[in-house]
Amino acid sequence: MPASFSENTEGLENSLGYVFKDKSLLVEALTHKSFQNENPLEAKSYNERLEFLGDSVLGLAISEILFNKTPLLSESEMSKMKSCLVNENVLHKVSEKIFVGKFIRLGKGEEISGGRLKKSILSDAVEAILGAVFLDGGYKAAYKVVEELLRENVHSVVYLKEDYDFKSELQERCQAEFELLPDYRIVKQEGEEHQKVFTAEVYIKGILGGKGKGKSKKEAQQTAAKEAIKKLDSVAVDLLTR
């Protein structure tokens, strides 16, 4: 991501697919608190209020997108998928795609400390931008921007189940179907300290339900949970209900 600052936001608007009628809203969305603190005469406000608004706009747009998906998703599925799509990691990836770091206004101290690359600052700015689009063009305009920016993420979560919280789904299903919690065990770890690979197993009613590997214990458990869910959806469920 470019680390230099640009006042020309035309490139950002092109990436958003939206041209602001009131450019001051976009400027405010790109103004970090550190800049306003150091330049009170130049910047009368900063982006935290717009971030608050944008968070709700994003949540509503994603909820509508998921609600209209075919085949229809259950409330539980939509809830989990929504949490996967509105988190900081996804918003940070979006910020990189539209080069938010190039346009955000930072104070000198934040600039020196690498603020243009900070995940929290960039993801917050994305929400602020969505809030600004909402105020400038209404919900339909904001929805269109969300739909375009997160199109690949939605596809990955809904159809490929990437970044999906399989552990939560497995826990809910085990509680509902068997009245117990899945039992996770880390059975192996390999590799150097900075390149470890973990192997996890998950047991349901004492029966091995799934096995998975990952670069972290959490990732390995998610993979194991994913495999267990597939088994629950197949004939293997007969073994567990005995």
C-alpha cells in the first residue's frame, strides 16, 4: 500500500464507484483524530462520528445482501456470515484494495508511527467512508458501494465458506442435537517456532468427528470443526445418534 499522502481523492472515488456531491464529507471521513488535534483550524471535525454511522450502514447492507441470497439462508447462518463480513480483517482488506492509506489525513506523530499501515485506523476509515456515502447519496448509494467492495468476500463466505466460524456452528449443533459440547484436542505440533503447524481433532460423544491442520491452534480447530460438520450432514450422523 502506498505510504505517501495524496489530497487528490478522485482515485478513491473511482475505486468506490461513487462521486461525492459534498466533498467535505469525504474529507471528514479521511481525517483521523490525530490530524484534527494538531490542525484544529484546518480540520474542525474528524471521522469517528462517520465511523459510527458507517458501522450501522455496513451492517444493514450486509444483512440485506445475505437475506436476498439464493438458496435462502437461515437466521443462524446469516448471523455467523455477517460477523465474518463486517470484522476488522475484512475491512482492512477493503482499505488496501481502494488504497485508503494513501488518502487518510494523519497527525505527525501518527504518521511517524506508521499510521497509514495500521489495521485499526484503515478499517475505521472504511466505515467512515460508508457513513459519508450514506449522508451524501442515501442508503441505495451506500448499499451499491458495499455490494461492490465486498462482492468477493460475500462469495467466499456464502459459497466457499472461507472465514466462516465453523466452531460456533458445530457447538450450536452439538448442543441442539446431543446436548453436549464438542471436545477439541491438539494432538500434534510440528515445525520451527515461527512456522509451527498444529493438528487438531474434535470428538463428539467420544467419537472422532473431524481432524484438521493449521498455522495456529484456532485455525486447526476450525478445520477440524468444518470436517465434523460435513460428517454430521452425511450418513456419519447415524453413528453419533446411537
